[in-house]
Amino acid sequence: MLPGDYTFLFALGMIFAFMDSFGIGANDVSNSFGAAVGSGALNLKQAVFIASICEFLGAFLMGSSTADTIKGGLIDVGLFKEQPELLMLAMVCSLVGSSTWVLFASSRGLPVSTTHSIVGAITGAGIAGFGFGAVKWAGVGTIVISWLISPLIAGAVTALIFTFTRFIILKHKNSLDRGLTAIPYYFAITIAINIFYIIFKGSPGLSVSKLPLGGIIGISLGIAFLVFLWCNFFLKVYLRRKLEDEEPLKWYHAFYVRFVSVRTHPTDLEDVTSAEKNGKLAESGAESDGSVNSGLAALDDKPLSFFQKIKKKAFHGLNQDITTNTEEVDNLHDKATRYEPKTEQLFCTLQVLTACFASFAHGSNDVANAIGPLTTIYFVWKHGMVDISGTAPVPAWILAYGGIAIDIGLLTFGYRVMATLGNNICFVSPSRGFSLSLGTSFTVLTCSKLGLPVSTTHCITGATTSVGLCSGGGVKSINWKVLGLIASSWIFTLPAAGTVSGLLFALIINSPHKA
């Protein structure tokens, strides 16, 4: 093979890498923010906007150099040394198999592991090309074991966090005062864990990841202490005035709240303004029955322009209602214990903060599931040889390409999985959402330190289930039907992606060709 040969395979790799990244955005990214939306800490548009920024920055600034599954962890890429073009083809087939399964699962609202999907797809291509001996089955076995380990560990950690929070804050009559006292400590602990997570696990492309463990711990604790001071002297005062005194403060007042004078609700002015607006709407065409919508109905009948149709289609995912109001779901939620609403609001910012860190770190790591194979294809196409060492860096444009595709997937299709994780399994409030987000991040960090290939999807599902079991209704607080469908999708991920990839690869390499 000469450099530049088989350009059509490189083009196909670009297309299916985009589809796989799109699927990561639609499925995996929703894991981080599904609970935040389900609990009401964020609405869908806010979650998509924040997640898009966090995921892209994580993918572009701190994207992994290559995916571990392509560095010989599952199949021996040296087998392709004599025919590099076959490795290009294998990676294209792997992207087809992975993206097909992830997109199918996303369309059904099923959270699956995109990591396990690409692992299964690459394994399938390796078997089709060189038989079962080409696969390192120990690595595959470890991944299968992680199906059970990661949800259980995440569930246990989440249960400890939520039970502790409920015991010291939520169940008491003066829960708001207790929460205000504890909030600086919660912020400091959350910041310390997540900063450590980003530096230690999520930044292999930056020099900070090479710092000794003691240095990473010192940086994390130092930043956490500064955050604690700010929370103690500013945020706590802001939350007390906003929640306890019910002052109409804006979010930016938190940064200088001690210099903001006492504010009162301009109720009289609001009443006058509301009356004026209603009067103007009545004059502009509202019917005598007081229906404002009927006066605007004529506007909806106008045909949309071409650009309006494109805009409506592009932002279709932002206009979805991800809350499921069926009788079955409502009964599940009714079995959960409710706590003081103002106290729950204390955990909204914590939940959003944890989701942002998890999303940023996710973008820096899981983007390799799609752009790892693409990087291999690009390297072979450009150099005409296989990267045996597995150290080929990812070009910046490929990182940006994967990051953009992830954002588009989240924007257009992410609402389906968000609805499943944020609403359908159990009742999720801000305190519960914070607990499961922090529990998931902590589990992924710890298991990565131990070398266990866990999935963020499996962890967040286990954490959500754990929160449901601790919510007061026990097993009756869980939607076991939905949970069973999710578990089934986990079992089928490796074989489904591997079958599509393997069959496609085998069909092509064994087909007759023109002499």
C-alpha cells in the first residue's frame, strides 16, 4: 500500500466516525445531565447548552491520543502489518457496527455503553479477519465482569452519599439551616473529587496528568479550599437571602452579595405590568372568552419558509418534553419521600456543577471511542503503514470533528435517553441527582485507578437505581420494566456491534474482485 491509497475508505471512516460520535452525544452525554433535567435543576435547553460546551472543550482540549482498544488491548494490530489497507477496512467496519447499535439504542431511549460497543465491533472484525486467536479474551472477560461490578459499586457509593445527606440534613425540621451550614463543605468535597478526576483521568494529553499523585491531591485540595472560602462568605449568604428571606436576587449577585442592598418584591408594579400586557393582548385579537392562544392561532397557520423549516428540524430535540406523566410513573414518584423544597434547591447548583465536571471529563475520554478508529484510518491512509506502537497522536482537527459531532447528537437526539435516566426509572430530586452524579464520578475515578474498564452508562444507571431504593418506597419505587430493558441492551451491546462489524468485514474481504 502506498500513502494516499484507498481514499474512499478514509472518506467512509469520516462519515461513520461522525455517526458514532453523534451516537455518543445522543446516548452517553445524556447520562451526565439526565438526572439534572429530571430533578428540575436544569431545563432541557440549559442542559444541552452547558453539556455542548463541556463536551466539546473536554474533547478538543484534553482528548485522548488514541483509544486503548486500538493499542493492541483487544486484537493484535500487528496481524495487519503486511496489508495495512485491511486495518483501514476493519476500522471502517467497526465504526459501522458501533454506530449502528448505539443509534438504534438511542432511538429507543436505552442507555448503552459506547465503549463496549466499539470494543465489540473491533473484536468482531478481528475474529472475521484472523479467527478467535486474534482476540485477547482476557480483556473481553474483564469488560463482561465490569457489567456487574460498575453498577453495584456506583449504587453503593451513591447510597452512602444520599443516606448521609438525608440523615444530617433532609429529614430534620430545620433542614434549610442545616443545609446552609453544610453547603460550603459539600462544594469543597465535590470540587476536590472532580478536579482530581479531570487531572488524573481526563487529561492524558496535558502535562498536568504527569504530575505525581501527591501533587495532584495538593492541587485538588488547594482549589477546594478556595472554593470553600467563597461558599462560606458569599454563596451561603446569597442562598440564605434568596431562599429563606425570598429576596429577588439574580444569579450573579452571588459573587458580591455582601454589597447588595436588601431587595423587596415589586408586587404592585408586577400587577400593573401584567394588567397592561393582558389589555394589549385582548386588543390585538383575543376572543371574548379570554383565550390568548386563540388570538394567536392564525400565526401558526402560516406556511413556514425554507429556513424556518430547517431551524425547526435542527432544534427539534430542544423542544421535547422529557417528563413522562403516565399513571405508572406517577405512582412510582408518589412512593418516594419528599423533602423541604427550599432545602432541595440548595443542591441544584451542586448537581449542575457535578454534571458539568462529569461531562467535561467524559468528552476528554469517550470521544476516543469514535475518533480512535478514525485516527488509525487516517494514519494508515497518510503513511501507508500500520502504527504498531499505538502512539500515533490525534490531530487537532479530528478532535474538533468528534467534539462537534457529539454536540450535534446531543442537540438533536439526546432527549430520548435523558427522559429514561431522568424520569422513568425512579423519582429524582436535586439532592438525589447530586448524590448519583457525585457517586458516579467517584466510582469511575476509583475503578480507573484500579484498572477496571467501567462504563459511565452502567455506573449512572446503577446509581439511579440505588437512589430509587433509598427513596422511601424500596423496590416499589423502581420501574423494573424499564430497568430490565436497559440491562438487556447491555447484554446485547458487544455481540450486536460485533456481529454487524464482523459480518460486514468478512463479506468484503471474502468477496470476488475484478482481476
